Amino acid sequence: MFEKVLVANRGEIALRIIRACQELGVSTVAIYSDADSEALHVRHADESVNIGPPPAAKSYLNIQAILDAAEQSGAEAVHPGYGFLAENAAFAAACKEAGLTFIGPLASAIERMGDKAVARTLAVEADVPVVPGSEALASTEEIMKSAAEVGYPVMVKAATGGGGRGIRVAEDEERLRASVRVAKQEAEAAFGDGSLYLEKLLLQPRHVEVQVIGDREGNIVHLYERECSMQRRRQKVLEEAPSPGISPGTREQMAEAAVRLARESGYTNAGTVEFLVDKDENFYFIEMNTRVQVEHPITEMITGVDLVKEQVRVASGEPLSIEQEDVVPKGWAMEFRINAEDPDQDFMPWPGEISFLELPGGPGVRVDSALYQGYRIPPFYDSLIGKLIVWGLTREEAIDRARRALREYKIEGVKTTIPLHLRLLDDEAFASGNYHTGYLEELLGD
């Protein structure tokens, strides 16, 4: 086991990792920008190192500054959390070159699975269903030809990157030509790579992902699925586990497919295999996220497995502490992303000082957050300020518990998405579990 781990992130995920390491008896090093000198993850870590000015490009995305902080503190390993450099193959490789263990997959696996066209090929080789479409395409004419073969409507997608960027929908040839130009420009701006590929657009699909984790001895297990269909502009708003929209048979087939893909790619550490599921429960691989997910707590709540501890253990060379038969899901869990945004003003970010804070509690309630009363939310980073996670024996109990906990959750000084979550809990489609990836935008009129 490591003696000291540097956490290359901020906010609630940095604090989550620090706490897991401390329970394992591992010392922690926090990094922080000038804007985060009073952040809670800095207070809780055993040591902290300032890595630069507030803009992420000059701090949390500055690879050399992070490596220097690791050397200065004597850290043996780096945990990237999610976002920032978590899926950056160059960062993982730089850590290895500097003699540090990257707590995540190998750089080669990040590179393979981060290229969606390559990942698609690996999925086919692993006998995992994929959405009808193409490999990476170089020219507009190749894309037009592929679309004619696949059939409209189609999605043009960036071959690298994620987060919903570089994606456009086209219903016909004219719109496809325009979409290709825009998607290529957006992909080049966001990821430095304008290559695209094509997929058949599935109408009103569910977005379901399977959590996997593997060790260096070749052991890979899945921890079942999460439902992630409640989205706005391809950004997840809330998640639940298990999915209310698939049968036990589909659940097992999807989980087995995720493990096959992880084996095919030689995957180690935690990762998530993402699928789209149509109305007939046909499921199709779309991408793999090579990191811990924002929504990992709901998997922890239904399985009892601490994913972050497992990440640290397997990165240190230990085998998984669980086998597949040990993973027996129980109950129902939901996660509500609390963002400092105003839902009534097109979800405008709302940085500012927390003048009052009261967190919910009680049985089956967990809050992952780095907020405290008097904390000033900086304007430089993602607007996620906390996650409310609830667990119940049944989905109905989880919904009732979530409603009660959200009403208890008091944040003053900034606008948040708590009112939106309370509205969703009273929505008939959500209550029935019968919703899809486009439902929330339809509800909001986006």
C-alpha cells in the first residue's frame, strides 16, 4: 500500500478521495489554486501545495505543476478524480515517467478507450453490440456516404473527448453537411482533434452505464448498472441504481458485455461502460469512461463496495478485495447533482458566498460536498457543489427519502438546482421510471 497519495483535483471528489485514503492509513497531499486556498479539501488533507493562479489551465490542468507538487511532497501516487486530467493519457504517461503511480488505467488504455472509433472497434471484437455507424472518417464525403448506408436520422460525433461536445444531429443530407462543419470546428476547439464518426440516432433511448473494476492480476468484476437518462444538453442531472427500465435478463447481458469489453482492452482500475438502450431493450455500446464517475456513490450504496478504496488498492498492486459472487445489489439508490445554477434563468452559473448551510441527514442519506458556511464558490470551475445520495429498500422509499432530504437541504447566498430536483420527484414520468434521454429537455421546453 502507498504511504502518500497526491490528489490531483478539487471540490467534493478531492475530499472524497482524501477520506478514503485516510481510512486506508494513507497520507494525502492536496493541490490548490489561488482561488481554493480556503477550500475544504485543503483543510482535510495532511499536506497541501499551491499550484498556481485560478484559471484551470494554469493550475489543475498544469501537468508540470502537479508533477512538481508530487516531487516536493514525496507522494508515490496520484489520484486524478474525475474531470480535469482524469482521462488524459499524456498525464498518466507523465506520472509513470516521473516514477509516480497513476491511480487509474494505463495510459495506453486511456488512449484506446478515449478514441471512440477505436473503442467501437474493440467492442465489436469483444462481441459487444454497437450502434450502427462508422469508424473515424476523414472527409465530409465519406460521412455523407456512410449516412446514406446507415439511414437518417444520424449523429455526427467527435472521435475523441466527451461531455457532449462535438455532437450534432442531422435528419437529412442538407443538415448533415452543415452539422459536419460545426461538429468538426467544435471538436477541434475542445479536444484539438477534428476527426468525426457517425452513428444512427436512436429515438428516445435510455442511457445506462455499467461500473467495472479490474486489478493487475486480470480479475475484472462488474458492479451492475446505473440509470443516467435524466439529462439536459447531454449533461446528467440525476442518476439512479438499478435502472428502472431494464429487465433482469438485460441487466445480466449488459453487465457481461461490459466485462468482456474491459477484458478485450486489457483494462485495470475503475471504469464505466456506457450503453444506449432502445424501447425493446436492445442495448448498444457508445463509450467507456476511464475514471471514477461523478455518480459512483449510488453503486457504492447498493453494493457496499467502496470504489475509491478499491482504486487505491489495485493501483498499489493488491488484488481486488471482492469477487463477482460477492457483488449482491440491495435496495435502490439515487443521486441528485446540486449545482450552483439558476434553473429559472437557463441554468446560469451562480458563484458567490454561502451565507447559510444546513445539510440533510437521517437513515439512508449521504451528502458528498465540499461546502461550508462562509465558503465562497469561485467562478472559475464547474458549478457542481454537492451531491445528495439517498438509499431505500425500494424505489418508492428512495423517492420519499429524497423528497424529505431535499427539503432539509438549505443553501442560502446562491441559487441551486434543488428546486428542479423537487419538481422532478413529483413528475409522473420520473415516478413511473418511464423516461428517456430527451425527456428533461422536453419537460423544460429546451
